[in-house]
Amino acid sequence: CSWYDTVVISYDREVVDAKGDTLYCSYDDFSRVLTTNMSNGTVFQWSTGENTPNITVNKPGKYLVNATTINKCESKDSVEIIQQSDVKVFVNDTQVCPGFFAEFTAISPDPAATFTWSNGSSGKVMKTKIPGNYYVRAQVALCSARDTFTLSNFPDELDLGNDLRFCNNIDTLITTPSKNFRLTTWNNEVTSSTYRLNKAGFLYITVINSQGCIEKDSINVRLFPNPSLNLGP
């Protein structure tokens, strides 16, 4: 007499796979659901003390989960929530002479930061000669920060005043309106802080002011002869 029977041997290949790795910015409100992929009957044990397949977290850290299947097979996985530190960037306001380029440098403590400027420039340095308000945005991973800054011109220091009118003859001394000018040129030839004016026409002045900026101005000097007067006998 003979009998036979069969035995089926199978593997429990289920391994826990926890999902929810996240990086979020310091200025973001955060809440994240961490999920697992196991079949019914699996027992879970999270490092938070919870034993559900999915949990909700609201702070950074590394979360561990241990899963035991119905066949007593164990597996482990982890999820990491990273909070990006503050992104910082600084740019100083600047003054330059009219028409001169200014160079702005973005200062950030994070060497991985990339920069985008409001005038379309990229990189750590921006150059412009147009006065106005600007901003730079620093980006690190998914997080960013912004700083605003201003380019302005030094104020004008030169003003010769109104045009001059003289009767019959011209003989007067013109003095520069400021003692802080480094160089004064009258009519492109005379260099002095004063100018002896003795003829009509346009008077041109070029100076280098106290900030090292070149300024120009002019006035029109007009001469009117005295009228002849004769009352007669």
C-alpha cells in the first residue's frame, strides 16, 4: 500500500517601504503623512510609539518603522524630514557718479546659494548704472530669501546760477559756488576757482566735485550798450 502528500513552501517577501522623505523651508507651515505598503495583518511599530500603517508628523526628524507580517517576518525602514535652515542674503545700497557703473555683490553664508537679480542678471555680482530700486533672490534647494537695495547718484554740487546781463562793458570776477571742488576749468582752458569775465557769450565750467564726479554747467552772458541820450537845445 502507498500514500502520498505534498507540502508547499513559500517565501514571505514583504518588506516595509515607508514613504514621505521631505525637505521643507523654515518659513513653511508643515504637516506630512508618512505611509507604508504592507498587506493586512501586518503589525507596525513607529519610533513615535504609534502602531498604525500611516502616521502624520509636523516636525523635522528621522522616523523609524518596524513591520511584522502575519508570518512573523520583520523588516525596517525610515523616513527623514529635513527642515532647511534660513536662507540669508544681503546687498548694500550704493551711490555713484551719474553715468558710472556700480557693482553689487550678494553676501550669503551658504556656499550652495544661487542668485537671481531683478534686472535679469545671475551669479553673485550684478553691475548697473541705472539708478533705482533692485532686489536679489538667493536660492538654496527649494528655499529662497530676498533682499532689496538702491542705486543712487551723488547729488549735484555745481550751479552757476542764472544768465548774466551787463550794460556797456563787462568786467567782473566769477567764483565757483563751492570750495570742495578739486578741479575747476572755465571755457575748457582756464583752471582756477575764479574767472575774470570780460566778454559776452556762453561761459562754460567743468568741475570735479567732492565725490570725484565730473559736473558741467554754463550761463549765457549778454552785453547791452548804453543808449545814446540827447535832449537837444
